[in-house]
Amino acid sequence: MKQSSKKISTGTAALYCRLSRDDNMDSESNSIQNQKKILQKAAKDKGYTDTIFFVDDGITGTTMKRPGFQKMIAAIEAGYISAVFVKDLSRLGRNYIEVGRLTEEFFPLHDVRLVAVSDGVDSDEGEDDFTPFKNIMNEYYAKDISKKRRIVNKMKGNAGIPLSPPPYGYIKNPDDPWFWVIDPEATEVVRCIYRLALEGNGPLQIATALGNMGALNPSAYRTSKGISKGGSKSTVEPTKWGHTTIKKILTTQEYCGDVINFKSYSKSYKMKRRIENRSENRAIFLNVHEPIIDRPTWEKVQALKGGTRRKRPTVTQEPSVFSGYLKCPVYQNVQAVRAGARRKCQENQGASSGTEKAGR
């Protein structure tokens, strides 16, 4: 009787899927749904019935710090995984050094079988001499895409097209997504922040005031509108504002209607950390979209130290130039409480003195 050629395996197979913006040109074949179907069938054909998916959607392969990928690595180190299935080696990553370390050291050390379906790689069937070259080509693809994207971004940036997503208070123009229009609801909050700053409130005071008003912070507001910005979800309370967020809003020149491109850059496509660009290397285009804050108001706020911080009294106790014009509600409340305490103390002393006289 003819025996089945199917290899019966034991253990759990990890089915890893990854998709990034670089795959948009071939989104159908590289979609997460398509990868899942291919991997599920391949695992079944290899004899694996116990499978688990690990997915990274919208994350580049040039970094190995991917949530789904890291969970899979942790499961392998814990001894739960006996095989890893990917559509092709580029799904593991586009860093040939790191992927090479995985295929030649990490997987063999943990006795994990690697199957790259489209590349015809199966570590149980022996080494593939072309695997290192495939990893190099996968990284070259990422490098080439990065180079082309930089060229396109440079052309767009020098033409006045915003390279960054719209700041809080703006949304993309539905008729022309390259530019921004005002978001009425968020705009009122931005204007409120500037009014409070001009009244002498610091970032922490403004953050507290917004929380008391019940205003949603930018992250929670985007979530409420169904706008995704990527990255991990915020665990902060929806109405809790940070003073750093307030500082950023108070120093954002785009609220004057301007577009500022090339504010930061990265030294390499492998480096995700952005480096702040010098002012002379930036491209500034004035009055491109409708302003939220008029320029004189924005400049007044910038004239205040750090946008909102008041100057401390000098050792000579000279009055501030804002004395008599700006009042702090918190300070006034404290002064009122102190004055009331003094009056009560004086009344008690008077009553005590009267009792003493009566006794004499």
C-alpha cells in the first residue's frame, strides 16, 4: 500500500503574517487575509493541526521591534513553538543581518522548523544555499523603497505639500487630502488654550482647566472620530491633558496657517529615531491654509517665556510689568483663605482677652 508522503509533526506551529506600506503595490497577494489562508493550508499540509497566528499589520520589516513578532519570539523561547510558517522570508524582516541570525542561529538553537512558503524554504528538508542572498535582496528592496520615498517627499516638501499629518485642530481636506481644513470642535479647544496662556496660566494650569471642562485630549479625540495615528493605544484618561501636550500646541506655528516641512530627519532607513532639523534646513510656506490662531496672538504667546511661564519676582522685589493686569485665581483663593484664618484668629484672641478682663 502506498504510504502518504505527508510529514506528521507534533507541537504548535506559529503562523506569522506581516504587512507594511511598502507592500501596497501588491496589496492583494500580501494582504493579511491572504497570508493567513496560505499559511493555514501550508501548515495543514505539513501535518500541523495546532496553530497560532502572530500578526503585525502596518509595520515595516526594517525593524525587528514589532509587537506580534516579539510575542512569537517570546513563545519560542518559552518552548511553546516547534515550527514557524511565513509567506516568504521578507515577512520575517528586511534586515538581512537580523533575519540571518534567526535562520542560522536562533531557530536551530530552539529546534524550530522554518517554512517560507513562496520561497520554497523548509529547514527540515536541508539548508538552502540561496537563503542568505534572498535576505540581502529583501533588505535591498527596503533600501530602494526608502530612497525613492525620500526623493518623492523632497519634491512634495519643496512644493509646499504638508509632509506631516495635520496637528490637533486640523483635518485633511476631503476634496484635496494633500492639504488641511479646520476641525471646528477641536479648534475651539486650541483657541481656549491660547486664551488661557495669554491670561497668564502655565501649561499645568491649562491642562487642569481643560480636564475640568471635560475636553478630550488629542489622542482620545482622534479615537472618538475614528482617526488612527498608528502606534500603541493610549491608556491615559480621555480628559487628562499633559503639560507637554499644552506646550507643543502653544509652539505649533502651523496654527497660523503655515506649512513647515523637513522639521526632522533620520540618518538611515534602518533608524526610526527622528532628529530635529536646523531651522535653516526647513521649508516654510506662509498662509497655506486657514489659520486657527491669528499671527499677532501666536507671536504674543511666543514672547512669553516658554509660551506660558511667568517671570519669578527678582530679589529687589520690583513689581512685574504685568502687575495689576493679570490675576491668578488659585493665588486669590489662597489669599482669601489666609485672610479668613487671620480674622478668625483675631476674633478668638479678642474673645479670650474679654473673658480674662471679666474674671478680674
